[in-house]
Amino acid sequence: MSEIAIQIDHVSKKFCRTSAASVRYGLEDFARRLIGRPARGALRRDEFWALHDVSVAIARGECLGLIGPNGAGKSTLLKLIDGDGNPDRGEITVFGEVHSLIRLGSGLQPLLTGRENIYIKCSELGLSKRDTDRQLEGIVAFTDLAEALDRPVKHYSDGMYARLEFGIATCMPMDILLIDEVLAVGDIAFQLRCLDRINALKAQGTAIVFVSHAEMNIRAVADRCLLLFDGKPLAEGSPDALLYQYHEAVGYLNKALKPLGLVPDAPDDSEGPITIQSLRTSTEVDEPALQASPGASTDWLISYQAARGIVPSAVVLEFWNSAGILAGSMNAALVGPALIPGTGRLHVHVPFMPLAPGLYRIAGGFVSGGEFTGYRRSIAQLHVSQTGLTRYGGLAVVPAEISVIPPAPAGEAHRSAQLSH
């Protein structure tokens, strides 16, 4: 196995939706640390997980592509690797010096010229003036900024900013490089030069974490991809497989289903004599989403509110994917004593999770006489993630057992051939 450059173990990071809550919880956490008590692990009001339970390792000479929609947690993960903040859970270990291209133009001095910025930034990279003199011609040729080199950077366009930053940051081999969409403002010719430079750095042993919405760029440089949705790792694998799964998850591959009438509309929320209040696991009651793996068994607890005299026959749970497609449903008859009036709980055992990796919204309710007694469009969120080297695609997992048929003995095969004649 190649030498590891970045090790990310079960990393989670939460943020507040309001500044007031951020200040209040920050003071609360500081006070808890002062008295030697650990910070609260569960989410509080106005908090959300920007990243949740992310684990991945990046080897030297490897490029990991981070893909997913806006708000998936890609930039947050890059910033944590760069040391800009600490995870609330888990640990990030880097083996070497980290260089980053995360915020466009943040490292350049706008009042100085491009040439002066090259010398300042190269000095920060540890190069002497003599070393920078040797690098200058290559940087200028790569960025194609010879005519603007002695112009103040504040007069540069966004594309020129990106050229100069990228050219300086990648002028020499390094341990770890983080790139976040800085190529998006460059033209095609410059992007191709950047992709060639990234592949050259990989060959020299640089570990690269690359964020981009450009499929061409991901395919050109990424050895593996990590697909993130709502801060959760959906799947990890080859760029081709993960880009297909990304398109599938956001509905790009299912655009024709609605016009064909193959996508049913979910009923509206309705109150009834018996409704599902929550759906949780018994061990992770504070987690933002239910967790499951394709093909594995899982157990849930349903909390309900029932009126007197109601005798439902079954519970129906529907699993809607991120594209608004009904991926599957569960219709399970109630077994055991009658439901008690008021509040109560039910145990749900799913012996085989048939859903492929993805994020699902669970809807449903109790059924009596073939009709819902109350329906909720969003009971819980289910995060189905791949495990190990197992790869699944599509909407469902198909269970199967495959065994090898041993070859027939040579003599028996000869007699069978004679009989056939």
C-alpha cells in the first residue's frame, strides 16, 4: 500500500444557522472546557452537521476528487484539512506540509505587481531569491502573464488572479495540495495546462484533494472520488462510477420518468387518529439521519400517537431519493397486542436493506382499511452508504447467492460425449 499523506477518521463538523446561537454555544462550550467537561455531542437548536462521519485516506501521488452538490461539505472538508478549524468529532492527520488553493485571490497583495507577488509568495514557500529567479521564467510562461507582470494585481481579472495563484502554488513539488474550484474562472487552454501540472505533481508524489463541478477536470486528474451529500459520505470509488451515481442521485438520469407518469406524487401531510411521531434507531437517538448499508439488516423504533379505538392493520414507509423518485416502500402488518391509546413504540426489523447507496426521505404512516390514518411526508432521513469494496448502482440492491459449479471428471465427460453421438 502507498504511503498515506492524509488520514481522515470519522470526522464531523457542525455549524450554527444564526450568529447569536453561534456566540451562545461557543461560550457554553468554552465554559464546559474550563470545568473539564466534554463538549456536547448532540445537535442543539439552530445547529446542523456540515460534515458527518467522513472517513477516507489519501496516499502520496494520489488525487482524490470531492464531488457533490453545493452545500455538500466539500469546502468544509478542505478547510479542516488545511487547519482552518477543528472537527467536532473524529480526527484528521496530515503527514507533510499542506498548500492550498481555496479562496481565489486571498493570498495576493492587490497593490503589488504580479512580479512582486511572485517573489513574496515564493518566499513563503521557502524559496530563496535565487531560487525564485530560476522559477520566474517558468511561472510567467505557465500563467501567460508576461504583459501584465508589472501591473498591480488589483487590475487583474478573476482569470488572471487564478493563473497567477495556481502558477505560483504549483511551481515546485510539495507534500499536499488542496484545490477548490479555482480552475472554474480560467479558459479551456489554461485549464488544460493546470490539469497537466496536477498530473505532473502527482507523478512527483504530491497528494492532491481536488474539488470541482467540472466533470472533465475530475475525470482528467482524480484517481478516486468521494461523493458527499448534505455533509455525509454517500460513496467512494472510481470517477466514472461516482459521477454516474451523482447524476443519478440528483435526478439527471431520471428526467424522462415524470412525463411518462412513472413518478407518483407523494400525498400531502395529514393528521389522523394515529400518526407516526418519529423513526429512530435505539442506539443513536441524537443522530441527524438513520444509517444503513446495502444488504445489511437494520432495526428502528417508531414512536406513535394514537386515539382510543383505532385498530390499524399495517405500517407503510416510503423511501424517496434525492431526485424525488419513490425508490421503494415497506408495507408491514402489525404483529402482537393491540396498540395502546396515547403514545407508544413499535419495533421495525429490516432483515435486508434493498436500497442502493444514497440519501432517502422516509414518508408514510399507519394504514387501516387500505387508507392512511395519517400521513407524514418527512418522518426521517435515511443515509445508505456503501461498505468495503462492495459497489451498487441503480435504485435497488438485488440479493443473490453465486456458487461455482465444479467441472465434471474427465471420464464422465467422455461418456457424456459418447452418449450425445
